[in-house]
Amino acid sequence: MALRTILEFPDPRLRIRAQPVERFDRELGELVEDMFDTMYAARGIGLAATQIDVHRRVIVADLSEDGSGRLVLVNPVILAREGRQRCEEGCLSVPEIRAEVERAERIRLRAQDAEGETFEMEAEGLLAVCIQHEMDHLEGRLFVDYLSPLKREMLRKRLAKQRRLEERDAAQTR
Ligand code: NI
């Protein structure tokens, strides 16, 4: 088990567009396992490789409470979108912040699993939100990009302040 460091907004590495996975080897298997470990440890429901500074098109998700709903999406492509829904989203790369984002209600997608097997699936509701959110990460997009520039700037300042306080606390306990 290996936990990876999750990049946090406004880290510029979160803006890098991920490249397709071409080799389905042991290294990819280890990446997927590390991503699950990191996501579960941070209590998230989805994680894109971009968030741990690996710029490959890999997503993991699990909406279950007990680790029984593991989903791996390699090189995912959305084939169809239907309907609209607004949902309050959070992101492990933007801690403490939640905001409403509008997304498709239902999606149909094609992806590969960790062994390279191609499959298609449909998702709706929260799973559809989660997949669209994680696929945005692969494009270097964050959910805060959907907010107004003013709100995003307030958010950036709040996070910078939060980080300064954390650093001060850490310095005091040394
Ligand atoms: Ni996220």
C-alpha cells in the first residue's frame, strides 16, 4: 500500500492535460492500487491520476461505503449525455470547498479496465457527476472553473490563508 500526495489548487500541475494510457502493465496496476489507497485514505469517492501528479488518463471511483464499488476507468470517453442536474461538489484537490455545478444527468461512456479490456457503461445521478468531475481533471479542469472569476479568486485567497495557518501551526509544534 502506498499513499500518494494529492496536489492542491492552485497548483499548476493540476492544469496539465493527461495523456492516453498505452501500456497495460504492472506499473499501471500499481498506479491504480495506489490511487484507491490514496482516495480511501482521504475519504473521497473519486480520484484522477492528475491529482497525484501522474498525467495519464486513469480514474478510480467508489461510491459505496464499504469498498465494494470499485470502478476503474482508463482512457474514458463520453459517448452520449442526457438531461441536466445540479449537484454540490467537493474535490480532494480543493479541500473544504463545496460548490454547485451543473452537469449531464445521464452519460454513456466507453473506457478500458486496468487490463486493457474495453467496455461501455451508463451512469446517472451521483456516479455520473463523479465521472464527469474526474474526467475534467484529465483535461486540467477543476470544478471551481465553473464558478464566477470573483468567487474563484475569493476561494484562492481563502485557501492560501488556510495554508499559511497550517504552516504556522506546523512550525510551532516543531
Ligand atoms: Ni476533484
